[in-house]
Amino acid sequence: MSGYESLRPLLFRLDAERVHAWTLRLLALAGSLRPVRGALQRAYAFQDPALPVEAFGLRFANPLGLAAGYDKNGLAVHGLACLGFGHLELGTVTPAAQPGNPRPRLFRLPEDQALINRLGFPNAGAAALQARLRHGRPPGVVLGVNIGKGADTPLERAAEDYVALLEMFYDLADYLAVNISSPNTAGLRRLQARRHLEGLLVALGEARAARVRLTGRRLPILVKLAPDLSEAELEEAVGAIVDGKMDGIMATNTTLERDGLRSSYRRETGGLSGRPLQARSTEVIRRIHGLTRGNLPIVGVGGVFEARDVREKLDAGATLVQLYTGLVYRGPRIVREILQGLN
């Protein structure tokens, strides 16, 4: 039994959000100390010349990344980079700081190897993350920033928030992920409808084109979709993303479905992640791959706990894969063990 497995029963008796905050503080401290960073890299990082991936103009050391939501404010980016991820996605960040939804808002479902969250984009705001990234970023890892509209921003003005965030992170991020699919911000998922999505992507495309003319650099933009779209809804969303000349799709965000759950927390509202999402997210990847004929990179997210989960998503059409809930259940060695399993 690993050290984390021995510690997990104790951690799981404590409040989930509080433990997560402690974990980020420890990783932030570890990442600030050069000798500790070196020790973490020796213990957890795994490199293999067969693992690098090229996607939307970027080179990734391996296909496995950390999903958005784990480190919303970039507090522990240097420590997390030592665990061996090929990329880290920070956020979701909104233009202004916001507290998110009332607590409790994060629940573990151990019987189902799942989490339910209704956090609602709590973060310190874009300026805080911008300052942190300007202070320095870890080498050798791709950094994405996941962006979302503010909770108080009306849907008809959502594009203003996303464009403002693009401007703030254009020179700091390696790519942007447009979050229009969280179930925890009122009305947000309506942006996935083609009539809303087209306008948003036109605004982002125009803002990017202006920056390309100014800087010569084209920042990749990906769009994150929900797993709960119908076939017709998914087809329309993918069509808008392709027509908008976005660089990729992230599949998927958390689900509102509760089929087959055993935990007493199954009736909590919010987005469900972890094992119950694994098959559903893979099926959405497969559908998107078919709709795009394999011509648009897909980042697979949902239910990744071991190498076979990553392989399944890659076989379904994903180019890259992310995890979050698996890290909570299996601890920091999950990255090395998955990458060794892909070798």
C-alpha cells in the first residue's frame, strides 16, 4: 500500500474542500523550494521519447494533463509541474474575483469513485492569476488557462468577459479553454446552443486576429463541452466550433446525470466527475471525432484513473487526455503509473 493510500482514509474523513486547499498549499510550498522540486521530479516524473505529442501547434512532453478546477488560481503550478504532467490547465478564471456558491459545495462519493461539485467558479480573479504567471512559470510543461464568464454577467454580454480574458492571458498562456459547459453557473450551458456559440466564437476570433496582426502569434483556443448534449445539440455545437476556426474541443465537463450511483451524496446538486463519467465522456469523444472526421484535436476528460482509461480515450479519437478526480482518489503517483502503463 502506498503512502497516499494509507493516508487517504484519514483525509476522506475531513471536509473535501478544506483538504484540497491544504494540498494546494503544500504543493505551492514544495514548488517554491528547488531541492524539494528536484525530489518530487525524481519521485514522480516519467519521461519517455515515445510519449511526446504535437497538437494545435504545441509540443507536449506526454499526452496526460491536469484538468481545470484543481488549481484555479495557479497557486501550486510549480509543484504540480513536478508530478510529470505534460500540461496543466489553470482556472476556471473569471474577469473579477468571485466567491462561488455557498458551502458545502464539494462532495466525495467513495463508493462510486466520484466527486460532485457545485463550486461555481470561485477564484481570485484574472488579475491575480495574471500576476502570478508573470512572476514565473515552470519550464517544460504546457500551461493552459480555462476562462469563464462572471456569475453576474448577463448571457448577452458573456462575450465581453471571454474577450477580456483572452486579452489578459494572450501573452501568458500556451492555450485558452473556453468554459461554456459548467453546470454550476446559472445559464452558462445555454452558450453551447449554436445561436449563442456562434456569436461568442466570432468575437473571440476577431480579438485573436487583431492580436495575431499585432504580435505574429496565434494563441490556440479550445472549447469545452458538456457530456449531456443530445446528438443534435452536439452536432450544432461542433459545427459552430469548426466554422469559428477554433483549434480543438475538450470533451467533457462534468455531468448532471446520476445513473447507478450508490453514495448517499448522489442527490447533491452539481456536476458529477470520476468513474461514472468515464464511458460517457469517451462516447462523446468518439462522436466528435466522427463529426470532425478526425481533423480537430480533442482533449478527453472524464473518469481517468489508469492507463487503460487513457488508451480508451486515445483510441476513441482524443489527442490529449486530462484527469482530476483520479488524482484525488489515487494520489500523486497516478501520473507516473499511467505514463509507465502507456509505455
